[in-house]
Amino acid sequence: MPFETLSNIKPREYQKEIYESCKNNNCLVILPTGIGKTLVALMLAINRQKTFPGSKTLFLAPTRPLAQQHLEYFKKNLPELFAEMNLFTGKVDAKKRQELWEVSDIIFSTPQCIGNDIKKGLYNLEEASLLIEDECHRCVKNYAYTYVAQKYLEQAKNPRVLGLTASPGTEKAIIQQIAKNLGIEKIELRTRDSPDVKPYLQELNFKTIKVEFPKELENIRSLIKTMLNKKISELQNRKLLFKPPMKKYILECQAGIMKSINAGNRNLNMMLGASAASQAIKLEHLLELIETQTLTSANDYFKSIFEQARQQTTKAVQHLARAPEFNQAYILLNELLIKKREHPKIEVAKDLIESIMKNNSKAKVIIFSQFRLTSQKLTEELNATSGIKSKMFVGQSSKKDSKGVKTGLNQKEQSQIINEFKSGEINVLCSTSIGEEGLDIPEVNAVIFYEPIPSAIRKIQRAGRTARLMKGELFILITQGTRDEAYYYASINKEKKMHNAIQDIKNKLDNELPISKVQKTLF
């Protein structure tokens, strides 16, 4: 039994039950963030090492810090001499990786690194008796996860696959594709409300906070909407847009136009349509910033369009910059900023976090926002508030703000901020999507969504940062009369749809083994 080999940790009953299922089947394990997917992987790795001595376990994660995190978890919970464990990264010389592969028992890596090595013939996966793919909802299309899984199932003498995720997505076809790509034979699904999981989790207090859209912003919104509606009408009249005028479909429309132009169809209707689609997307983005984000970020976006127009980068930005409504909206926005006005969500978020800290001076909070400039503004405002020490937690992109300051964080800077958050040196993390997935961020007392997000995957990952070992609170800020409301209800419906789709596929897998029959039935 693997339980006897574990050094510092005792599995819960549901983890034992899931392990027993994974031991004999290629499994997709769907568990909420923070309730023990990695321990299931560890127990299965022990089993495969004992069952097939001298074989290898390959543990893949989408980023190097996450792969490193899994390596440290295994080292902490396995006896020191149990297995030779190594981290493979692009920073390690290819020849050295080839040598390490021969002597390693458990390898932790990103899929890109392993995929490239296999393509170059540095080694094959014949001796790997276990492939673990963390955040396996990425195992779709041409992502490296898919390639490695395919090669593993082709090459391994004793294959066993474990896919781990908090949420595989909402579309049945995509979940089926993930299962097919990983050769899945069984699905183990648990939610916060599952009877065997619920006793281990703490109470989660959930509340939506509705924020009124200010009347003083209504004129600005109206001007932008008028321009956007004109561009949508133009695309419809040119017979280029047939679906509802949502951001998703406007982007699809633009992609179709550009594909046609690149194929040589450069007639006037198509060229003018390309400009209209580009302007519509920019206006749609500007509208989102004004309705749901900050006036500061909207102002920055106005400035970037004026600067692009000055440099004559495209006809689309030149048309926007010349439009009377666009300039009038910009003037109205600046008048508000001169008066120190901001989106009311900023003040609501500050008051909420201040209240949390007053009730518990040692509290830790994560506030998630969709855009980097929103996180930046929140950080500035929170640090001006007594008792709050905040830092922005964002990805590695080297984008600069309007003042020319780099806003991205490299991996070393990200690790430093997480350590400061763990130690209590800072107590509020203003995070973009980088904080949603995988990284070893400590449990927090409260999670705040600055805006709802229409993705069920991301909603589940965000919410999973709290109410695991201690009581937690989840707050979602919703600006009334804006896309915030639509996004909030969309995420609820998608989560229900996801669980129904998973359960349906799980039932078919349970009733249709062996896998060859399952894949003929499902795929």
C-alpha cells in the first residue's frame, strides 16, 4: 500500500477511494482546488514505482514554477532514498536532460520541454509507467500536452495516465476530446458538496455586492455605444456579421475577414469591413473598461489609440481618433479624473477589504481582476489605506503602463511576492489570472472577484483559494446594468452544464469498458 510509504501526510478517505480507481484505470480526476489532487498523484506514483521497479513517472505541469512546486511536494512527502527525482526545464542543457532521463525515476517538467526532447529523439517514453498531466483541461488541440500524451500511449510498455484538473470545461465535446487524448477509462468527480469531501472543507460565505453604474458615466457610455452600434450595423449591412453582436462573434467575424483578405480577396467591401471590425473590437473593449473596470484604465486605452493614430499604425485607429463622439467621450472622462472620480467598484473594494481587516487583523485577501491596469490601480488605492499592505501579482509579460513602467513580473519576482504573502509581510494580493491556476498561494480568508467572469473553469479556480482549512468568504462585485450581470449568470449556467456533461461522460465510461468500446461510443 502506498499509504505506508508516505512520510508526512495521511490521505483522506475520498483520496484513497480515488487512488484505488486510478490504480487500475487511466483516470481523469476532477477535484476543487486545494483539496488534494497532488496526493492522489503521489500515491499512484508510489504504486507504479513498486509495481514496475526501474520504470519512470513523468509529472507534467503547464509552468516551470508549478512543476517545481510538485517536485518539492514529492520530496517533502517521500522517504529520501525512495526515488531519484529531477526537474526538467529549458534552462537545463539538452544533453544533460538526456543523461538525467536515464538515471531519473520521477521527472517533473513542462509539456513543451518533454515534447521537444521526444521530437529530437533524445529519449522515448517506453520505460515510463505513469504519465501525470496537471491542469489537464489544457490537453486539447495542438497544445504540447496532447502530443506528449499521444506519444506516451504509443510508446509506453506499461502505460497508466492520470489527468488532474479542478474543471475541464463546459462543452461536452471538449471534455470528450480531453478524455480521448489521455486515453481515459474512468472519471472521478468530486465537488465541494460531495458527501465524502464536504466534511473536510470549511464553511464558505458567499455574497454578491451590486454596485450602481454612476449617472456621470452614462454620457460617456452612450457616446461609445452609439459608435459601436454604427460599426456593428456596417458589418451587418456588408453581409459580414450574421451572429449576435457580442465580443466573441465580432472577433470571429474579424478573423474570417482577415482570412479572406490573406487568401487574396481584397475587394473594397472586405477591406472596409476589416476596418469596421477592428474599430468595433476596440470600442467594445473600451466599453468594458468604462462599465466594469476603472476610469484610469479607460483613459490609458484612449491615449493608446490617439498615439497609434498619431503614428498612423492603421486606418481603424485614425478613424476612431477623428470621430467627434470619441473625442467628446475622452474629454468627459478626463473631466471626471480631474475631479478625482473613479469607478465606484474601487471604493467598494477598499471598504470591503478594510472591513475584513478590522474584523481580523491577520486576515489574508486575494482580489482578482481581469486586467493588469485594474490590479495596478487597486494596489495603489489599497496601499493608501491604513492596515493594508498590498502587492500586484501578474504574469511575465513585459508590457508597460502609460508612464512607461514595466508591469510584468518574472518568475523570481512572483515567488518573492508569494513568500511575502505567506509570511504576512503583505496581506492583500491584487491578482490577474496568474493567481487562479496551480501556484502554491496560501489559503486566504476572503476571495474577491472585482468582476464576474463567464468562464466556469476560472470561477472554480478563483473560488478554490478559500474555505479549505478555515472558514472563508467569497465576494463578487457586480456593476448593475452592465455585462457584469450577464457574465455572472453565464458562469453559474456553465458550471451546471459542466457537471452535467462530466456526469454523462462518466456514466458512459463506467458502463462501456474496455476503453476501445468507450472511444467508439463516445468519440
